[in-house]
Amino acid sequence: MNDEDERVDEAEGLGLVRAFLSLPPDKRAEVIAFVEELARAHGRPEKGTEASPT
């Protein structure tokens, strides 16, 4: 990844953060629940459990 790609990724990430923060609290909660469900579906350990070192 070159410097320009990193800047583009950073700008996209900041845009997502700004969009998230502009949501009303109830919509933010929906987004968080959705992302947590995606993480569980992809095998991320539950909160409070240790990830296995691989």
C-alpha cells in the first residue's frame, strides 16, 4: 500500500466516523448492534473472552 492509498483509506475512515457521529443515539445503537452481529458471525470472540494466538 502506498502513501496515497493510505490517505484515501484514512479519508474514507474519517468520513465514516463523521457519518456515525452525526446519527441520532438510537440509530448509533442500531449500527453498533449490527457491527457486533457481523463480528460474531465472522468468529470474533465474545466480549470478555480471550482470542487464541494464531
